[in-house]
Amino acid sequence: MSKNFFEALHEIATDKGIPRENIEQIVESAMLSAFKKQYGMIDNVRVVFDRDKNSVNVVSRKMVVKNARNRAEEISYGDAVKLRPTVELGDEIDVEENPLESFGRIAAQTAKQVIIQKIKEAEKSIIYGEFVDKEGELINGFLQRKTKDAIYIDLGRTEGILPAREQSPLEHYKIGDRVKALILAVQKNSKGPSIILSRTHPKFIEKLFEMEIPEIYDGVVRIIHIVREPGMRTKVAVTSERDDVDSVGACVGMKGIRIQSIVRELEGEKIDVVEWFEDRKIMAGNALTPARVVEIVEKSDGGVIAVVDNDQKHLALGKAGHNVRLASKLSGFDIDIKTEDQYRDFLSSSESRAIVEQLFSRTDENETPLSELPGLEPRIIKLLENGGVFSVEDLVEKSLEDLLAIDGIGEKTAKKILEIIEESVDFEDSDQENEEDSGTEEHSTEEHSTEEHSTEEHSEEGGVDTGEKAEADDQGDPKQGE
């Protein structure tokens, strides 16, 4: 094979980052395909590389015959003697052939097509392997072209796709603009790997913080949770195990210089960095930043009520409610915003009374939660709790009238609750206890009656009534006093 051909292949491989071993496999596959196209078989063929000479030959094992008819498996005696003088008819010898000389036009075209196809496949595989290891990392590129549904980013050896759903509403790009994005996913397909990018994923914010804030990169400050509504606001909860480190201050930087660089990258999107606390009340207050909270009250359903001044309500809610919505996601529970006037009205409501009853009612370890009663829907449980019923033991004591008196419970729902109780609660033990208690009381009453009867008889026989006996007892025994 031509030395120039072999060198050209290696030059292509170098440009595309394909290893030398892969190129040799590609050439071997192409030569075998071409040989099969030429002769119809490859069972007796192998490809041999001479790396010192940058050449490759096709070696086929052929039988020596007087007149060769099948060139793929036979060689004439006259040609065989030229290769090995001592050869005899019937021997098998290895015959080297230069593919460029022995292959016809069709076979050579086949080899060319196989080489081109295999190089493309190798390049796709290498690109996939390179980028799949970078999933979750940031990458820089330049906007190459735009469509209605996505923009395409030039990443050097390939291009990435930034779908419209992964773009912030604040961001607008022109052809050639630099774009920083997160490698969200790398997918294989027939045309090559698809590299999906994102600028809206919370991981994108996390990587920006790692890039701009050394304390986060080093692990001194940890990001606990990130919530975001792209184009509106991002909230980041951070903490540090070191008492001498201000986790929020480290992220904001002197005069906000660190956080401002991230804000610029997000085209001006607001970012709130708050300290993470396990205490629900403190966490809820922090999460509602930048609003100032007067008081936090826990609710029976696991959420909290945040009481704010009248002038802070709009700030606490945010535009279209985005601030309180993000604060709830960041904290992990619902946050209900109320002004001081609204909270005073709430204190007189049935829901408020239910909360107070739950907080200050006696706690019995043997009480069964309503959630353990099969068939009792969460909606009904909430209505019962608002009505002051917090356990199965409390519920079984309620009559139909008692249930109807609870706000939100109608006759149909009340009857359904009673049916569930009848089907699920076993009253046998309590009935036996009641019977035993009743029997004991009756037996005690009989004994008491017998004692009274005996006392009356004794009084009649002795001729002294109970009043005289009591008077005598009061006077005492004269001998005892002596």
C-alpha cells in the first residue's frame, strides 16, 4: 500500500483524535471488505501491518496447483515457484498482495467507503466518551445558529443544543456570542452524540457558585438546597460546619462583589443567599428574604404562618407569588403569608382553635393517629383535626351529631366516617371490660346491701339504733381513758 496513503490516514486520525490502533483496525476492516468484494470470501485472509515502513499488505493462504482457476484460494505452480523455489504441487503458501494493485475499481471503492464510515463512527464514539464524562460540568462555547426551538452552540469538535425550555427569559443572544452552559445530558443517536445544555437547571447555579466562591469549591461552605424560577429569582441555602466562617458573607463577598458576578452571568436575575437551619421557624424567616418577618407560627398540617407588616406583604409574596413559592420549596414546607390584621382575624377562626387544641392537648403515647385508620382520606383527616379530633380514640367517641357540627363535614361524610370506624375499630376488648366493670359494681352493691341489712338486724337485736351507737362511740370507753 502506498506510504502516502498510510500517512494520510494517520494525519486524519491525529486531527480527529483517533488512536493509531483504531486506525489500523479501520484499515484492516476495509481491506477485508474489499477482498471479499473482489473474491467473495475472506476465510483464508489476514491483514499484516509493517509499522516501520508505514505499509499494509493482505496475506492470503493459497494452494499450489498446476493452473489456478480460483485466485482467492489457489496459485499456479509457476507463480508459486517465484515466491518459494522449493514449493511442490499441493502445498499451501502465504501470498502477500498489495491491495492498491490487486483490487479492482469496485473493491477499492468499497475499501474507501468502509474507511470513511469507520472513521466517522470512531470520531462519534470518541466525542461521546469525552463529553459523557463531563455531564454536570460547565462548558463555554459560541452561538453558531438559532432556530425557533433551540440555539446551537459551537463546542469545538462538536456542537451542543440549548433547548428553549433550558433558556432563561432574560437571556437574548446573537450569532457569535459567548455562551456558558451546563452539560445536562449526552445522548447517542445515529447522527452522532447529542449534547444537551442548560442554563436553568439548579446545578448550573451550583457550578457558578463553585467557580466564583473559593469556600464552596473547597467545601468550607456547603450548598444545602437551590430553588429557582428562571428570569425571576433564585434562592440558595448554605451552611458551614466552622463557627468562624460566615457562610452567607462568604458567598456575597465584600460589597457583594462575588454574588454580583453570578448575577451578571444570569443577566440580572435576583439571587437570595440565606443560611440553612433545621429549626423550621428560623428557616422559614430566612427563606422569605428579602422580606422582614414579625412572627412565625406553626400549623397543624406541617406548614407555618409568617406574620409580616402590612408594607412587607408584597415583598414577602413577590411578583405573582414567586418569593413565597420559592421560600416554601427551599424550606420544604408550606408558608402562608399574613399581615398582622389578617393574623388577628385568623386567631378567632376555627382553624386557629384547632391549632391551639393540638398544641396544648394532652399527649398520650397510646393514642392512634387518624392516618392509621384505613379508608380515611387526607381531606377528611384535615377537617377532623380542624374540628379538634386528632386520634382514633377521640374519633370513636363522636356521635353523628358531633361530626356534623364540625365545619366542612356533611351528613354523607359523617356517615362514611362512622362506617369506617365500625369496620376498622375492634370494640370487643372494651365491651368485655365494661361488662367486667359492671359485674364488679353489681357484686359490690349486693355486698353493701347485705352489710346494711346485717347492721339493721344487729341494731334491732341490741336495742340500740345507729344514732345512739355513734353517741356512745363519741363518749368513749371509761376504762380506756383510765
